[in-house]
Amino acid sequence: MGPEAVQHRSLLVPGLLLFAFALATLGVSLGAYLFGRVEYRRVTSPDGDFVAVTSSRRYQGYLPRGPGAGSDKPGFLEVRRVSDGRSCGEVELPLLWLGSDLRWELESRPRSAVLVGAATWYLEACTVDTSGW
């Protein structure tokens, strides 16, 4: 085996390792992008103390759906406290548009936000009860 063959083999291994690393980095980056969340809708409570954010995974936007059925994809509804940004919990939604059914019940004690048949957020304690789901 001549010195040229040894030189060729010694460059091949680092080149393959670099290619594998670049491919793995691309795969992780693409996965992080596609599985990241996209905000669909943001609704502030009437008193301005809380905000409800409806979101979905980015890859859901690339799946084929019928005309006008963009909000028929699954998603999430999260209620957050505005003052400190604390999450009061989130629920998964089978259909994104179901998040628009959220009702703010601020006159009752304790104050709450209700997604009928799915979840109740107790705003003072900043917790969510999903036993109705």
C-alpha cells in the first residue's frame, strides 16, 4: 500500500464524519422547526389579567385539508397570566377552532375560564382541571 492510498483513506473518514454531523444537524433543525408551535389566535380576558393562546404544530399546516378547513387541525389552548407570564395550564384540542368557545367567568368566585366539556381554568390559583375532557 503506497503513501497515496494511506493519505486518501485518512481524509475519507473525517469527511464522512463531517457529512454525518451536518446531516444530523439538518435533521434535528428540521424536526425542531416542523414540531414548533405556531400561534393561531390570542384572546385577552375582559379585565386584561389573562390571555388565552391557541396554537398548533407547524407541520400541521403542511398536511392536505379541504378548502376552508384550515382550523380543522389539532392544536392546543393555553391560558397565561399577563402580569408574570406564568402558564395556568394547557389542553389539547382535537380541532383548533374549538378554542374560540372559551368563556371568561370573571364575576364568579373563584374567577375562571371555561372551555365547555373540556377544561376549567381556575384563574386565582392558576391551575387547570381537565376532568371534563
